[in-house]
Amino acid sequence: MDNDTTLLLDLDGLAVARVERLEDGTRRVHLITADEQARACPECGVFATRVKGSATTRPRDLPYGESGLEFRWHKRRWWCREPGCPRRSFTEQIPQLPAGARITMRLRGAAGQRIRDAASTVIQAARDLHLSWPTVMDAFRTAAHEVTQAPLAEVKVLGIDETRRGRPRWEQDPATGKWMLTRDRWHTGFVDALGAGGLLGQVEGRTVADVLAWLATTPLAWRKSIEYVAIDMSATYRAAVRTGLPHATVVVDHFQVVQLANKMLSTAGGPWQDFREAGVCHRAPVTLRHG
């Protein structure tokens, strides 16, 4: 059924049989299967020829307009008559709506991309798309996997810094009675400090072992392409860089240098103390600027 309504819906494999408007203004769309591949047995791939019965499902899709759309998919159950196939019967399915799916794949993809690409929170995406939190979170994991599994772009200046995230969690070992840290409140982030790579990775913790563990997951050729590593005045990160990236030059963020210099100059008993005692000048606030 290649009609205008079907083209407007743009769900490959499904055709619009009719549309009705409910009392609350919602449009109910009745769908039928238009893809012949849907009657192929998912187990053996043989096309079925005998109908077992029918079924009606209510899949959900992306929002349409203010009142939205409500779907009814009227599909068939088929007998698989292939002697060697363990599957006795099956219902029709299409790529956008696999067997057992309650939402379309494009709705699931849109939910994950809202978080991955549009900086939306999980709860906000769930509210906007009228989905549950677990469904949206699962969609985000799938969308994020596409990014995290992509090869890392070459980075010349690697930035390493810590971020405080939440509260620590401790659990007691029932065998030894000792308390163990199971969730660290500090995370370490790795960024492309010069290019457009953005956030490259993030790990829980801020120890030398945490940094080295992340570096160990990257290709050796990628690590060799790093010429500089920018950190704050952290002896821990410096030790990790010296071990994991011995060829790279460690540089300190100039903000940290300026901040420390201002603090030293403004501290009582600091460099200005000798000048005050000699009557050369009065103590005054001093600001150092980079460059």
C-alpha cells in the first residue's frame, strides 16, 4: 500500500491501512505488514506459506504533532513447515520492530542520541519521549558504544585532570570485616587539550594505577603520537605520565602556576615581608598574567 499516508509515516516494512481520530484528539493508525521478508522464519530463513493466526500489537514511535499518534499493528502468525527447523511458529517482524519490541528502533535511537549528542539528561529524555528511565538508559548505552568503540583520533597534547563526582561508598567485607572503597568520589578525565577530540575517556579514581589502566587500553601507536601532557600540579599524575608516557613532555596549566604564585606573594611572611620590614614598600595585591 504505497499511499501518501504510508510515505508520511516512513516506517519501512509497514503500510497504513486506515487512520481514525479518537475522542481526545489522538490519531490511531492501523498498520499492516508490507514486507514479504517478514514471513521468513527467523530460525531457518524459509518463507512460510501457512497462516496460524493473527496478533495485534501497539508499538510506540517518535512523537507526531501535539496530539501524537497511536499505532495498532495487525500482523500474522505463521507456521514454519520446514522439517529440520526447531521453530514451530513465529510472528511477523521488520528491522524497525524486531520480535518482542515495544518501541521502534528509530525511537530508541533518538532517545540515546539526545543524551549522547544533545547533552540531555536521561530523565529529561524519558519525559520528552514518554519512555521509562531504564529504556532510555539502555538506548544511551547503545548510542555511547558507537562512540567509545571508535578508534581514537591522533592527539598531540593530552590533558589529564580530576573531577569530583558524587560521594564515596564503602562496603564491609563480611569475611575480613575490613571496610573497602567501592565507589570513589574522584574521577580522572582524559581530553584532547589542543585539537577537537574532546573527552577521550574517564575512569574512576585518581591514582597512578587508575591513569595507567586507562592508558593501557589505548593503542601503542596512539600513545607514541602524544608529544605533551597537560596537568595541574599533581605529583600523582606526573608520576603516571613518567611511567606510561615517558617520551612526552609534562607541562603545567599556567592558571595553576599563576594561582600558586599569587598565593605565595599574598601569604603573610612571604616575599613581601622582607620589603615591608626594610620600609621599601607597602604590601599590595599583585596579579601575575600569563605571557
